Amino acid sequence: MVEPLRFPENDLFKGWGDPLRCETTIDGLEVIQGAIPEGLEGTLYRVGADWQYPSKRTDDIFIDGEGMIHSFRFENGQASYRSRWVHTDRYKLQTQTKRQVFGRYRNRYTNEPEAADTDMGTANTTAMFHAGHLYALKESDLPYEVDPDTLETIGKSDMAGQIGSISFTAHPKVDPITNELLGFAYQAKGDATRDIVYYLFGGDGRKKQEIWFEMPYAACVHDFAITDEWVVFPFFPLITDLDVIKDGGAFYQWHPDQETVIALVPRYGDDASGIRWFRGPATSAGHMLNAVREGTKVHLDLCLYEGNCFPFFTTPQGEPTPPVPPFLTRITLDLERNDGGFEKTRLMGPSCEMPRTDDRYQGRAYRHGYMIIYRAQDGSSSTGHLDLQTGEIDVYSPGPGDTVQECQFVPRSPDSAEGDGWLLVPVARVSQGRSDLVILDARNLAAGPVATIKLPVRVRATFHGCWVPAETLETGRYDYALSEG
């Protein structure tokens, strides 16, 4: 007899975090305010975590759980919604066992015997579209290709044998101007290895560069940044210890005695000989806003924590670390400076997370940044816009107790000026137990939504995603341009 299913007493699974565990298809979503802008044609893809089966643990964390991919398709003035499980190896095994057989986050040594030879990848972090293919990604595994129309899983992909590492980043950069894909893998040869590899793919999907090198320690490298000439890899001292995980411990531990180390890798380099290194005190970050080259300097703009960004990962001594807020910070790396250090400058007063730009300006001089901002005591959050030139902050607030997820910028036209377009923002209507998707004018967030699209269901949690114009879905290429104005 199969044992009864019951989620443990963990705040992770209560309230809005209550696992949804179902797939949804809704054609013709209701627009309850305003109207969908003319010319907004394409699909917003989002990926998040849900729980297929309850675990028996009480130390589960919110970044774990099976991948669920979501799509909001805009066509002829209407919108539709679809969500589907990503059929990873882990998902398929648990479909057979009818229970959770995977243990502590990313720790294969805590899995049940049935899962001994099964990859733990969940494909639960982001969606990427490149060279005509849609993928769901988690940095501990290879990408899973997904049908862009039905969201049915096609299968795990090493991109036609071109990825030699055991995994691929959950924060790739698809340059919609060059149509290049820049990505990487860390701990690229297995748990706790110091190997990292950088990949560059052309618009046709063919690999152009591959550079392997070593990290200073077996770090967590969740995100990176790019410029026109450099790829920026920040290494923060959230470190994997193989002996610890073999003993059933956490996959990462926070080492405040270690340094922050940043590597600049030539974007179009052939090997590791051109890498430049910079060091500073222990900090951490999950997400980069952008990076820009200015003469001999490279500026890295990121949501920086002066401490541990994941407090559920303790020190090696088992000591918890106090939560610290993330602030948008500019780290400046001077290629003419010979002492290997760097400078830090705070760019904005309020704390923020999940930063985004107009994707056309990733790695290029830019003015506009968007992020989740102003988390209130009632649990609500807002979407913010920072004008880096003037320092002005513009904010959209969904209302008391309601929360926003990461936004997505969509240009008004393929060659519109930077920041001239729309922000698509999933909103959790917490008190109503359902969600909205709001469309904001990216130049005037405080004016409120241009349109509010009602979902009669709850979109539990999504982390990251991408916008794919209708034409790009057909051709496989972005037809974007930089404004000359």
C-alpha cells in the first residue's frame, strides 16, 4: 500500500507557498482594466518551482521543487495562459514511485536508493529562447528543451553535443542584437570541483568559443554579466565541500573568511590566458543588473549583499548568518590598476532584487534598470524603475499585501529608444488566492497598469523568464536594433 501523502509542517508550504501541483490551460484571459497595447505580439515565458510530491524533510528551501514552465501568449489583442511540468529525469522517476525520493537540496547522497542513478536537476529557474529552441534551465543540470507552443517537454539537451560540462547556467545571456548566446557551467565536472567553463554560441546555434579555467574555490555562481569585450564572473564564498555533502550536509556553506573574487574573461578569447582577476572582502549576490566597459574600466552593477545572500546556508561551524538586505551596487574593475582590488559604489538607497534591463542593452551603455523594490511590513512588494542618469526612482505598487514577481521589459518597437516600451509583471493577489499579469508603461510606472489581465488561478512562484516576439518564434532570430536617438 502506498503511504499517505502529507506535506511537512514547514512555512514554505503554507499560504501563497502552498504547492499548486497542477497544469493549467486558459484561452482568452479576461482583461479587467485597460487594454492590451496594439502591437504587443509574442510570448512571455516564465519558469518556477512547484512540488510534485511532499518530502519527509523539514529543511526544504524555496529554490527547490520541480520545474513548472508558464507562458502568456499575446495574439491579436488577446492573451492566453498555459503551465506545464517540465518532465525532467527527476520528475519522471517520481511519477513512477508516486512519492518524493530526492533528499536535501542538490545533495545526491541524501536521496533514496531508487534515485541513486538519476540526475537531480529540476529545470525550475528560467526560460531561454535561442536559435529557434526554447529551454527550461536549472544550473545543476543540462537544459531541457520545451515545445514553445504546447510547453510539452522534448527532452534534455546538450545542444547537439556541444556542451561538454555536466550542467549549464540558469542565467544565460541571449544578446538580441547579435543573436549570440553566452553561458557557462560551474562545478562543471562534478560536485565540489573548481572547474568552470564559458561558452559562446552564434545565432545559428553553433558553438564559437569554449574556455575552461579554475575558480578560487568550489563556488556557487548563480549569475554573471557581459560587456562588448569581457565576460564578468563573480565568485562569492558560498562553497561546496564534498566531505560535508557526503555526510548529508548542505550543498553550500558560507565562508566569511574567504574573499570575493571576480574574473574578467575575454568575450571572444580562445583560452584562459587573457583572464584578469580582482579581489575584495567577502560579499555575495544572486543577480546581476548589467555590466559596461568604459575605457579601461569595467563596471558591474548587481544586487550586492554585504554578507550571505542565502541565510539558510550556514557557516562550516553550523552558525546561522543574519539576513542582510541587497543594495544595487556598482563594482568597478580597473584594468590599469595593478593591485588586483576593486571599488564599490551604491547606486540606489532602497534595497532591491531581481534586477532587469532592456535586454537590448545587456553589456552596453545603459540608463534604465527595473527591479523588485520596497518590501513592506504587510508582505507586499513593488516594481521599481531606476533612471541611472538622474537617480530618480519610479514605482508601481500592486496594493496592500500583494506582491510582484520579476518583471520583463518589451520594446515598443524593435528599434525603439532604450526604456520605451512595456513592463510585464506577474502579480500575486494574495488575499484573493489568484494572480494577475499587469502591463506597465516602462516610462511611467506610477501611472499604474496600461492593462490588467486576470488569472482565475494562482501562479505560485516564478523566478525568471524571457520575452519572445511572435516574429522571433517563427524565424528563430531576434530582429532588434539599438536606437540612434
